[in-house]
Amino acid sequence: MLLLPILAACSGAADLDEPPVELGNFSLKHNVVVAPNVQKGPLSRDASKEDLIASMTLAIDERFGRYEGAKDYHFGISVEGYVLAAPGVPLVLSPKSILIIQITVWDDAAGKKLNEEPHVITVLETFGTGSIVGSGFTLTPEEQLRQLTQNAAKAVERYLLEQKREQGWFEEVPVDS
């Protein structure tokens, strides 16, 4: 699969009932998720492209629909690969679920990408959900996918926050008088 520049394992939906992190003037206008070349990893349960796209779209909408900044931005997300862990052999083989996405962020007003190259994000299933036996024993494939896409949406939020700090994304630009 792809080189994994970011690896995240967290509970992606745990903070959705809290106020969102500060992202300046950010507001998500379009959330475009595709999966044209998605790769199913070894020993993975099946997931359709439609299910991958629907779950990722929902997770992004849930997380970023909370932002009400003054400027519109768009996401282009490509689901690149996944593993939905199958049941293994407890204490011997405990496969983990993985999701790999690429994201490009567009500034609507400027009509340009904020990141020229898509940013790759890789997330794991949330630890603590059957970590001894693996999520293949404790969750359905749909539950695994939901958890992974929520974790991916949270990782996107962390990436945006990092870019805001380092690159000044989502800040108001002073108007010359």
C-alpha cells in the first residue's frame, strides 16, 4: 500500500458533543468523497465503494458541519485503501482495521488548493474495542467502517489545525484601505 505519513488511532466521535476546535473562519461548503482506485488490504472483510464513500461522507459532515466560519472551503477526499479486520486467533493473531485516505483542501474565494499535493492520512481502529481479540470478533464490518471513518474525520481536523498553526490557513486576511 502507500507510505503512511500519518498514523492515528483514537476515538473519532468521542468529542462530537463538545464545541469544535478553533479553526478560524472555516466553513465546509462541499465535501466530495471518491474511491476510484480503492485497494482492499489482505485478509480484509469486504466493503463496497458506495459504503466507503457514504460512511466517509457522513463522518466528515458530522465533524465539519459544526463549523460556521465566514469563509467557504471544500474537501476533496479519496479513499485509497482499507482493511476491515476479520476474526483472528485470539492472543495469537489479532488483526487491526485500517483506513487510508487522501485529502485536498480548496479555498472557495481564492479558487485554489491550499495543499498542492494531497495529504495522506492513515488511521487504525480505536484501541480498547476488543484489542486482545481484535475488532473482527467484536464489531460488524459496518461498525468497523463507521469507527474508521470517524477516526479519519478526526485526523483531518487535527491536520487542519496543524496547518492553521503552521501555514496560517483559515485566518482572516486584512483588507487594505
